[in-house]
Amino acid sequence: MNLNQVTIPALDMAKSCEFYLTLGLRQIVSAEHYARFLCPDGGSTLSLLRADALVPSPTTIYFEHRNLDRLYQELVGRGIEFVQSPTDHSYLWREAILLDPNLNTIKLYWAGVNRIDPPWRVDIVKY
């Protein structure tokens, strides 16, 4: 299996689309009620589905970037506001945190080999 996309709600499609374009995603579907974006690296997509109301979500969206600090500076220059600047964490990831127009939490990060092979990795398979 491979994760294809994640779909999140959006109150204001135009504002949300502009936000994700500013982050550097490429819009590949555009409709009044739906939009889909292709990540610049790999083949993962993120889509927006128009909503009449938002329910706060504990879900966090992660976008990986090798040059996190440079990307952070570029996005700040484009007017993106961050909740947290790039910070090293005990779990061996460097992360910057921001919110999209619908208050979805987004973490831009770099983890290198620790993304899928941290020192505490286990390998449990049921089938």
C-alpha cells in the first residue's frame, strides 16, 4: 500500500487554495467544492473539500523538506505565519509549525533517516 492523499475540510476554498499554493504545492484539480494539490516531491496529494462548518481536528499534516530552514525563511518571506520556527526535538525531528486557514495544524519537518529508522524502531507485522 501507499498513502495517496488526505482530504481536509475548507470553509473558504479560494483562501485555502491560495494558502497551499503559497506553501509550494501544485493544484491539479479545481472545482467550487473540491481542490487537489500535488506535493512537489513524490506523488502524494492533499485535497480540500468545502465545508459549511469546521470541527476542530487533532490531526496534524506533515510535509517533509530536506532544507527546512531555507523553506521556512522563504515562506516567511511570502507572508506565511508560523506558530513555531524550526526547532530540534528529542524524537530527532526538526519541525516548524503553522496553521492553515481552517486551523489545521501543519508541521514542516526534516528527520532524515530517523523518519522511518529511528533508534527505537520496531518492526511488527501481523499478516
